Amino acid sequence: MGLRASKVLVLGGGAGVAAYVWPNPRMDQQESFRWDQDGFNHGPFAFELDPCDKYDFAGTGRSNAADWIRTAYHDMATYNVADGTGGMDSSIRFKEEQSRAENVGDSFSNTLRVLDRDASSYVSIADILALALIISMENCGGPEIDYRAGRVDAMEPNVAGVPEPQNDLDSHIASFARQGFTQEEMIGLVACGHSFGGVQHDAFPDIVPDLGDPNNTHSNAAFDSTFVHFDNNMYVEFMDGTTANPLVVGTNDTTNSDKRIFSSDGNVTMRAFAESPTLFASTCASLFARMIDTVPRGVQLTEVIKPLPVKPHAFMTTYIGNGQLTLEGDIRLWNLTENLNRTVRIVWLNSDGSTSDDNAVELLHSENQVGSALGGRITSMWYSLHNATSSQSFLTLDAAKSNSISKFSVLIDEGNGSGPRVEDQGGIGFRIEDTLMWSSSSCAPTFGTGRLDIAVRKGTSPSRVWVEVDAFSFDLGNVPIEPNAYNASLVEPQAGDDEPYEIWRVDINGEVDLFVDYGIYAEVNGVRIMAVGVRNGGDLDSCTDAPESPF
């Protein structure tokens, strides 16, 4: 299979162990996209699958979910197990591939128009296509599917490789074997994919006539009677002879590819799927995980990304001058239900390792701070930092090392008399980098020159300080996505200044992008240091409203 021809990079931990240690911006983004599927702080897919028959483009009878699943398979189907080329690498975005007869229709361009904007240097377009398949399945009745991150976007189209309806059985078996799947697995993979969607007239006029249905303007002939929901109905209907699948009962038997594939083992697999929804679901979970892990040889994927049981989200420190900094962010508690008696606190150490009774704060939770995954089968509770005295959505801390923050633990008390439990990543704690952080004096240009200001603790003596732009891709050919870097220059402090931080600045002439994230970095003694938290261009104050630099 394709996965055997690639490499898997294990980042740590075994079954039931967190896949990474927070903070890790790349993995934080991947984990959020994978598990924050709906509700509070949801990822990018929620609105596109609610409800599961939603279709973002003109007309009815089709669904985003079906298009996304088809796109993922067609992207993978170029894989060649012999030489390790092709596979899940987003080459389907290239017009050359989309124009081939095997990729007829607009489902691929439509899919990429919706999903491409969510790619970044942390999450490739190929990763996005894999995630879209998973979340389509899970949110529309399907099983949980393992997800590994790290796919690499192709620089050019792959060779043709997707079987077409008119191909004979031997051609289909050979095509799936090239992709790394046996004949039995071919039956399963086609069956799993065709639990959604159907065949539309515009793309396949020789298979589906114009149905003339005002409630189905795309004249989409569905694979089964529940084509926007994952279940085994197609296989029940196939076995009892009631199927309307156009690739089974079409008038031209030459294009009845599903009939040939499903019957190729004497209906053994289809009968088993029809009799056992559980077997069908578990088979699909396994086959789809293998499919999306079929990547070009040499690409290293992470281990399966499991949800962190306690996860900080959007944590960020900001230096506001006058020896003070702010801390903001949320804490997600995974797989918990609402409990009005629950309290959540963070307790932290100062930068010099000391602590005090003041180094603790209770977080705020409201009824709308609930997330979900797996179509609502899992819920997560969210708690936010706030200043109880001022009702501000952040804490204000003394920036001196003896009163700052270096790491924190989360204390969770369910209010049932058992006392609080401590969550601290196995004793490591949740680290906050206070060596460098954003300065509140950063601003976006209205006219002329804007600035991105970085506060660096005095005495750090960095050899370099810079800003990276985590660029999204709006050009389907613009990959791989690499961050642009802008070097900062030290702003000379005023004479007699006793501020604990010095300011480094990037001046920008109208280049702040409102749709990207900016991260800040420094190099100290040859070691790269990364600040916790990013700033989105759209969140920056205009330069006419931003505070002046402390220096």
C-alpha cells in the first residue's frame, strides 16, 4: 500500500499519549483544524458542512461533502507504488490535471476555491484536502478516521491515474493495484466513497440524462437514497435490487463500473457491508486513513494527531510599556460536558522561577463556549482568561522577571469534593516565552508607513530579530507556501530608560496583509526563539490609533 512506500515520523508518545508538547505552532494549527470542528473557536470547515447537503455554488442536488471526498480520492489516485510518485500532494489543483477526461466536472475547482484559502506554511493544501475528507465523513454520520499531518504540496502535475467508468474490470484492478490497494480493498474504497454523492448530468451526459427536476438543478443521480449521509444503504439497496446507482443500473452497461467492481468477488464484500453497518464503518475508517496517508516517497508524516486533553488556544503576551505586559487566551478541556460547578484556574511561575499567592487566576466560562467534533459526538468546554476586577479579556502583569510569567499549570476542580486535578503536560508545564513578545505599538498602515514592533527583554542580546508572514495561498499554483521573513532593527532606547524591554521594529509601506498571521522570532546564541502567539493583520490597530512606541 502507499503508506509502506513513505515514511512516518513519530513525534513522541504511544497510544493515548499526547502527540506533541504545547506550544508548537505547526501542531497547534493542525490539531485545531482536526478537532475543533464546530462551535466555539471552530476550524475552517464547520459552516461548509452545516447541513450536510450544503452546496456553496449555484444549484441543488449536490453537496460540498461529496465534492471534497471525490477530490481527495482523485488527488491520491495518481500514486505509483513502484516508484513512490504521486499520491496525496494536492497536484489536483493544477489546471492540467483538472482538464483530463478522468477529472471531468467542476468538483475539484469548486473544492479548492473553498478550501485553498485555509492552507498555510503550517498546513499544506494536501493536508487540507485530507482533513476535508475526514471531517465530511465524521460530521455526516461516518466513523472517526486517523489523521497524520505533514503532506507536501506538489510543484507540478502528476501523471494520469484515475480509472474511468468505461474501463473494464481488469483495468480497474490494475489501477488500484498501482495505487497500493488489493481487489478487495478496491471494492471497499469505492463503496466507502460512494456512500456520498452521485453522478451529475453536466459531467457525464452519456450516463445521466437531464432529469428536469427543479429540486435537483444539477441533475445529479445519487448513488443511494441517503447520499448526503454516511451509512450502508447503497449496499443494502445493491443487494436487494432496489438500487438506483447510475453506475450499477445505467442503460449503457459499458459505464456500469460500480456493478463490475462490486460483483467482482461474487458480492462477498457487498453482502458483508449490507449485513453489518459496523463492519462497513470500520472498513471505511481504515481504508480512508490509508488513502490519505498515501504520499510521495520520502514525505514524512507525523504520528496520528490525537486531541490534547487540555489545550491553550490563542495565548499571547503583549508588552504595553511602563513595565507591564498583558496575557490573553483560552483553555480547551476536551471531551467534557457542561458542569456549572466546575472551576478552572491557571497558576504560574515568574520568569525567575519564583511564585506567589497572586500568581493564580480563575478563568471565565459562558454557555456559548462549547465546541464539538465528530458530528457532535464529542464536546469540548472552553474557558477564557479575564481580569475579574476590570472585566477585561486579558491579565495585566508586571514585566519584571520577578513578577512576569514563564510557565503555568491548569487546575480543574469539578466541584464534587474530589479536589482539583493538575494538568501540566506531565510536569513540564505550559511554557510562555517572555524573552520576546509583541509590543502594543504595532500598527497597520492607513497611509504611508506602518510598523510591527517586537519587545525583547534587555540582556537577551539577540543576533537577529524578525517577523515571519504565514501566507495563505489564493493562487492555486502558488505552492509550496513558504513564510516571508522581515528583519527587524533595534529602536534606540531613550537616555536613562529603565524599561525591562527594548523594541525592535519592522517598518512596512502598505504591506500589512489583513488576511495573514505574523509570528515573531529571535536568534540568541545560535538558538531560534519563537514568541507565543501570532498577530493577524486584520487585528492590528491603524497607525493613527495605536499607542506610541515606549521608546
